[in-house]
Amino acid sequence: MKFCASWRSWRYSIQLNFQELNSKSFFI
């Protein structure tokens, strides 16, 4: 259960970072 929750939050943070990278490269 704990592992599943941590994996979900880890994947969520990666999604946020990916969106941030996309927006940055878009604005550059």
C-alpha cells in the first residue's frame, strides 16, 4: 500500500516536471 502511494506521487511529480519542461521550451 505504501509503495503504491509513493509510486503514484513519484509519477505525479515527474508529470509536473515534464509539463514544466514543455512550457519552458515552448516559451524559449
